[in-house]
Amino acid sequence: MNERKFSFVMTCYDQAQELEANLPAFLTQEYEPGYEVIVVDESSTDETEDVLKLFKNDYKHLYTTFLPKPNIPLFRKKFAFNIGTKASKNEWIIFTNISNRLVANDILKAVNDNLSSDAQLTLGYHLPKGIRLQPFATIDEAESLILKGERRLTKIRERKHLKYTWGRYDFIIIHKDNVVELLKYYEQRVSASRLLGIRLGIFFGNLLRRGSTTQLVTT
């Protein structure tokens, strides 16, 4: 079994409370090959910096970096993920969000054991008792989901019902060599009319692709 080394890369902005609640689950994964967690602070104005300092005292595999507020908000996430990737030491990157709490301490093992070697990119969805992995042979095949038709619609993004069907993924797994190609999609402006088409395309596409995903129940 190929034992990959992963780097969680996540961004945060004024999320001190979520860091306190959710970061421990990322830092206490039981994964023998080892891993690291990189948090990119997007110029938070709350107690985020203090919270991260406290965690760093106890967890040596936690690394933090800082992103000044960019002039173009559209590119903010791209800049943050790029900084986090450059700071990472491992070949496999898992882009995620501190709001997406891990549900078990063996998520990384489940990901490693079931990650398709033929996939250039894999999307992950948190389930009540595990995860669902959705592989794509190429990054371009996942274009509509990466553009995230629901990304500007907060009420839709936060819904739990039909999460996979609507493409509301929680993390992206990708080899470090392919990150630049992925992040080009974070530069694109999406019109309101195109957003609707993307969302409907994701919905019906994922209904058809459900059989190609891997649903995992963790301990």
C-alpha cells in the first residue's frame, strides 16, 4: 500500500472560535506516515493569532502563515492556498476549511487507502460517520465543481441535505505538482446566469456519477 504524506492546507478569517472547536480533529489524526496542518490566516482581526499560537505550543506539525488583504477579493482564496502550498513539505495537498470538522481520527488513513491512483483530483464530502470520495481523471473534468456554482449563495452552501448531489464538497485532494492548474479556476468570474447553469449541471451530473464514488465509514 502506497503510504502518502499529506499536508492539510486551510484558510481562516476571524474564525478563532471555529479553530478552537475544530482544529484538534485535524491535529490528532492517527496516521503513521505523518502529516502536517498549515493554516493561512487572512489578516484576521479577532483572537485567531492567539489561538494559533496556543495550538502551536502543543502540536509541532502545525504551521501557520499570513496573507495580507489583497486588493482583489476574488483572488483571495487563490492567494491563500498558493501560500499554504508553498509552505507545505509533503507531496499531497488537502485543501479544506476550518468550518469542515473531521468526524473521526482515521480520516487520513481512509483517504490514503482508497485514493484512486488514476485520479488527478479527488473531491471529498464529510458524512455523519465517514467520508465520500469523488475522483476525477483530470482537473478539467471537475471544472464545474471547482467553480462551485453554490459558492456565492450562503444559504445553499450551508445546507446539509443532498450535499453530494449539489457538489458541496468539503475538501480537495491533489498532488502538489497539479496545484497551479487547479488554482486557475479560482481566477474566473462567474455570471449569475452561468451560476445557475453550473449548479443544475452539477446536480444532474452527480446523480449519474454516484456509482463512481467511494463511501467510507470510519471508526
